Amino acid sequence: MGDSETVLIGVLVPVVAVGLAVLGLFFLARQKATAGLVSVVYGQFTLFHPSWLLDLAPAQHY
């Protein structure tokens, strides 16, 4: 009985940990997207127009 419990814990703990991590990342991404949309509404520099993307593009000065 001890072996099956060890296997169950060995499988269950990582699965739960990964699940929580994915949910956390999803929640963070959703929060950032919402903040980005709010920024778009207010005409600010946003998540959807990041500076690193501008660094890759040819220099354009607005």
C-alpha cells in the first residue's frame, strides 16, 4: 500500500503544481491584457505595442 501512495503523491503533486502555475500565468496574462486594453483606450503605450517590437523594426519616429 505504501508504494501506491508514494506513486500517487509523486504524480499528483507535480500535476497540481503545474496546473496552479499555468492558472497563475493565465491570470497574469489576462490582467496584463486588460491593462493593455485600458491603455489603448487612453491612448498610451501598451502591451500590444511593446518597445522591444519597435527595437526590431526599422527606426520610425512619430
